[in-house]
Amino acid sequence: MQNIMNRARRTFGKGTLVTDQRGLSSVEYVVLLVLVVAASVGLWVTFGSNVTTRIGIVNSSLAPVHS
């Protein structure tokens, strides 16, 4: 029983969970990925219809050239 208590103290002792940085880089990459995806979705929602409209205008103006 004493062995279990000693192991628990080492694992959950004062400051060990705060100073443990083993998984920190993967968390940072996930946060960065979420920010990039959110920015991409925001840009697409904001400018997507405008880009589609302009592509349609260019396509219709080039239609006589292809005929």
C-alpha cells in the first residue's frame, strides 16, 4: 500500500502536472490547425459568392471567343 501512495505522490505531486510539457507541442499544432480552418471557412463565407460571381462574368465574356 505504501508503494502505491509513493507512486501517487510522485505522479500527482505539487506542480508535476503543471510542469509536464510532453504533450504541449501536439496541443499547439491542433490549436494552430483549428485557427487555420476557422480563418479559411470565414474567408470562404465572406468572399465565396463574390469570387463565384466574378468567375461567371469572365466566363460569359469569354463565351463569344470560344464560338
